[in-house]
Amino acid sequence: MATVRQANVEQREIERQLDAQNHSERRRSVRVRLEQRLRNTESRHQSRLNPDYSVAEQERNTVERRRARLDPNYSAIQQARDTQGHRQARLDPEYRAAEQGRNTAGRRRARLDPNYSATQQARDTEGHRQARLDPEYRAAEQGRNTAGHRRTRLDSEYSIAEQARNTESRRQARLDLDYVGEEQERNTAGRLDPGTVAEEQERNTAGRRRARLDPDYVVEEQERNTAGRRRARPDPGTVAEEQELNTAGRRRARLDPDYIVEEQERNTAGRRRARLDPGTVAEEQERNTAGRRRARLDPDYVVEEQERNTAGRHRARLDPGYVAEEQERNTAGRRQARLNPNYSAAERERNAEQHRIRRNNPVTSAEERTTNTSQRRETRQQRRLREQQIRNMAEERLITFRGNSENRLEASRRQSQRNIAARADRTEEEREEARERERQRRRESATTVYKRKIKEGPTECCICCGGTWFPDKPFHAHLTIPILSKSI
């Protein structure tokens, strides 16, 4: 029977159709369908215990799927079905972890083959390039990568290893001049976005700040920067470009007052440390002197510098302490400089020339005369006030001194001794002249008193002579009588 069925193709096809019809009718029953599935599953499980059968089945399935996937509709439907199935399955954390472990192990084994690695890289690169044409996908990928890198870089060992790996990779890649040019163009194009530039600067600043907490890194960075600048600066174009770039960067940064204060403190601390070396101080002075000499060849720079210095001194001189310190410093400097005869002579000539120029100018001469007149007037007033104060103090001291009776007696005694000594030293002619002067003084005094008191009238009458008597003259009460009142 089996031979007849195998030989008769038409009979075999008819039986197949009958069996399919019978199976279709039977599968309408849920119980029959489940039993058949269980039976088929058990049969496949038993068959797959045979490695040859498993390999043959995989090859057969692979060939069937490859033929089926040539149909775009089938591929799209299968991808959608697989994607939906994987999405549902991956909601289970255990399945997701098992899948990740299985995929990782499979890729690790596959990547041992160099051909597979190269093919996979090319395929992945092309796929990423196509996907990154979508801005949303690119933004999502960047955010995902950034978050992943941020988590992994919390491990210091990973950060160090990543930096070393990246540095070595870039060093190898930059040996190719084409890569260097492409990298520069790419970096330049990326920095055209102000937001990207600001974000990059903040990220680099934060990274360098963390790295510079390590003193060894700071020393290594300084040596590396010094060596790089030493190699680049023999080229004048590089120096000019570097100066312009640094100037523009500092100009932007100095718009922030906090940055200015921080920069000033940092520069001050750096210069203070460097100036502990006398060689550095001398070299800095020579460099600054040469720079100012070159800059002052420009008249505009000279005018601007003078205005800037004048404004700075005006602000500083509002502080009395600074003014006093400046005067002391200038005085000491001039005193030291004037010990040199050449400097003194040059200074006198310079001052004489300046005075001559000012006096030849009518406006300046008028202002100088006005200033001198005011100063002299003020000086005279101050001198008068001082002299008056001295006189007042002397009078106060004299009044205080004379208020003491002992002092008066002592002064009178000393004056009497001086008078006696003076009279003893006189000749006869000098004594006669003194007596004559005394008589003349008494006559003048009596005449003056008479003229002053005559209009007041007499107050007493003398009994002996009946004459009048004035109040300033001494009299004896028992020899006078009161003048009768005019009313009597």
C-alpha cells in the first residue's frame, strides 16, 4: 500500500487534501486543538534532543525565513510582531535581565571572529547614521548616552581608564593628517552654536576644576601646557592668533563681576608667590618696562594711559591714609634721588623750565598770582591769629602770676634791686638827667590830671588855704569840710 501511495502522486495529493480537511474539521474543537499542540510540542522536544535534528531544523528554518523575508510585507509584519512580542516580554525584569545576559554572551562569542566584528561595526555604524538623521532620535540618544556616562563616571577608576583610553585613541587617530583636518572642521562647525559653546565651556571648566584638586595633575598640566606653548610660539602667526583668542575670551568672561574678582584674587596670589624669587621680579620688571616703552610709542596709548592713571589716582586719593602714605613714599624717593648731584641739577632745570613756561602763559600766571595771593592772605591771617593767641596766653599767665601776692612782692623786690643797681652805676650827669626826666614826667602827669578832672568841679575845700581839692589828690579829712549842696 505504501508503495502504491508513493508511486501514485495523484493519489497522495488526494489523501493529503482529505487529511487536511479532516484536520480542519477536528481543529474546530478547542480540546482537539490543544491536544494536538501538546502532542506536536512533545514530539518536537523529543526530536530536538537529537543534535543532528536540531541543526537540520535550524538550517531549514533559516532557509525558510530567508525566502520569506524577501517579501517586504512579510518582513514588516514579522518585525512588528517580534517587536510587540519583545516589548511585552521585556516588561518582566527577569526576562529582560536574562535576555541581556544571553545577548551579551552571544555577542562576546561572535566578536572573537575579526570578520564578524568588522561587519557588525560597519552595520551598526550605517544603522546609527541612518537613525541619527532623525533629530528626535539623536536627542534621545544623546540624553541616554549622557545619563549612562554620568552614572559610570561616578567610579573614579572607570573615569581614569576612560580618559586614558580616549587619550590613546585620539593620539593614534591624530597621526592621520586627514583625520586632524576633519576633526578641526567638525569642532569648528559644532562651536557655531552659542548654546553648545557655553555648555562645552561649563563642562570643561567643571572637569578641569575637579582634576586640578590633584596637585600632581596640576604640575603635569602646567608642564604640558608650557611645552605646547613653547613649540607653538616660534610661529608668529600662532602667537598673534593665540593672543587674539585669549583677549576675546577674557573680554567675554570679564563681563561677569564675580569672574573679575576671582581672576584678580587668583592673579594676585600667583604674583605674590612668583615675586618671592628675586630673579622673577627682575625679569618681570624688565618685561613690563620693555612692553610699556613699545606701547608708549603710540600717542593715543599715552593719552589713554595718562587719563586712566589720573582717574585711578583721583579715586585712590579720596582715602586720607593713601594720601599720607603716597606723600611719605614720594618724599623718601625724592630724598634718595636728590643725593645724586646730577639728578638734583636736572630737577632744578626741569622745575625752572616749567616755571618759565607757566609764567609766560597769561592765564597760568593770573591763576598762580591769585593762588599765591590767597595763600599769602591765609598765611598772614593764620600768623596774626597765632600771635594774638600767644599774646593772650602771655597776658593770662601774667594775670595769673600777679594774682599771687608773693609773686608781686618778689617782682617788686627784684625791680627795686634792678633800679638800685642801675642808679648806682650812673654817673652824676646821668643822675641829673634822670631827675630832670622825673620832674618832667610829674609835671606832664599833673597837667594831664588837671585837664581831665577840671570839668568835674571840686569836691573838697581846704581850710588852710580855702582852695579847691580834686578827688585824685590825696587830702586829710580833718583839714577839709564837705562842700555844701547847691540846694542850700
